[in-house]
Amino acid sequence: MKFYIYTLGCKVNTYESNYMKERLLDSGYKEGNEDNSDIYIINTCSVTNTADNKSLKVIRGAIKKNKNAIIIVTGCLPQVKYDEVYNIDGVSIVLGNKNKSKIVEEIENYKKNGKTKQLFDISKIEFENMKLNNFDKTRAFVKIEDGCNNFCTYCIIPYTRGNVRSKDANIVLDEVKCLVKNGHKEIVLTGIHTGHYITSSHDLTDLINDISKIEGLERIRISSIEITELNDKFLNELKNNKLLVITYIFLYNQVLIKH
């Protein structure tokens, strides 16, 4: 069977789509195109009303183009508008932001049992581990964190992405080593709130320091971080670590500086 993945939104979604692609290819599925696939996966965004409308437009367009395909809707939109997405005629599987790592199992379950209703509470869940071997671009994304606990009045992200949770440092290091071995010289550490990365053994600065020791890696990039997360320990690492680059620093949701 052939599959196609349409990704909307952030770098985290891009990473997760690449992981789903890798899982499907490893399981014997073939990559198709937008107009001719047996499985059509839409990884949605819901950060604004415009994003909602674009996601819904892509879903309906996929159904129209691929009338006999298995249509899978995942990502942020169904996490907050599950019933609206589930009730679209032609949608086969709705995942939200849980079980993307089990995409193959979800497809096989659908083949056996048909459309089922499942909505997950992601307000207090563990990190869903994913580990990439390759990435589509020279610069490889590595998801190290998910979720946000800030609950700003203007932002829906805590409801679409759940609580702050982080990937185990050893898993991150193994993933980066694999990506570097497979030719990726630059690693982009990404998450919903990357600066909140924390485990029992590492904070973000500790993780960056350990990653920088991996032979063959030429650059570590952090896609975005808030100014309130730049403590002295981090700033010292930024000053002394020649591999480390920050694309943007945010102050009250505005771009402050590019380093």
C-alpha cells in the first residue's frame, strides 16, 4: 500500500511526520503522492483559527482526491475539535497527539475493526518516545520535549499538546549519534517549549554539552527559546560552545534576537 503525509504547523509536527514515514517504510508500505495514495495522513495544526481552517481544507481535499483511501487525521486539530473531525464523512482514523508512534498498529487495527472512536487526555502523560535514523534534509530535527504548562490566556497550545515532558537524555544522545553517522552534520533540538527540557539527570544545558561531544557533529541549533530561560549556566554554554547556535530568542512572543 502507498501512503502520503501532509504536514502543517511546527517543527515538532515535521519531526513526528518523518518518524511516521520511517515507521511505515520499515513496515513495507511505499511512499506515494498527494493525488494517488492508499493511506493519506494529515498532521494538523490548531494554533490559530486560520490554521484550523487550513487543516480542515486539507482534510476535505484529501478525501475528495482519494475517495477509497484510509484517511488519518492526527496532530493538534483533533485534540481540541475531536468530534468535528471524527464526524467528517470519509475520515477513517483520528489520533490527536497521542499514538503517532503507533501509526502502523493503528492502520492495521482499522483494517480489522473499522473506524473506532478514541480521544486521549494528554494533560498528564509520559513522553512518547520516537527515534529517527534519517531526516529528509541535511539539517535533522530531534524532538526532545513536548507540551507547555504556561496556560497563557491567548494560547491554546497546552490543550493541544498537554503537559511539559522530556525525552530521556540517553535516547536523545543515541538518536543524534545515529543521525550524525548517517550523514547529518547539523542537529536542531526542537520541542513545544524547548527551554523547559528537564529530566532526572539533565537540563537543556547539560544535554547540549553532552551532544556537542559527539564526533562528526558540526552544529547544534535551538530553533526557539524564551529569554526567561536564559540562565547563567546556559549563557556560559552559549559563549563557550562553538557548535551551539540559537535561531531566535523570544520575548513576550516576539522575536528579540537572532544569534
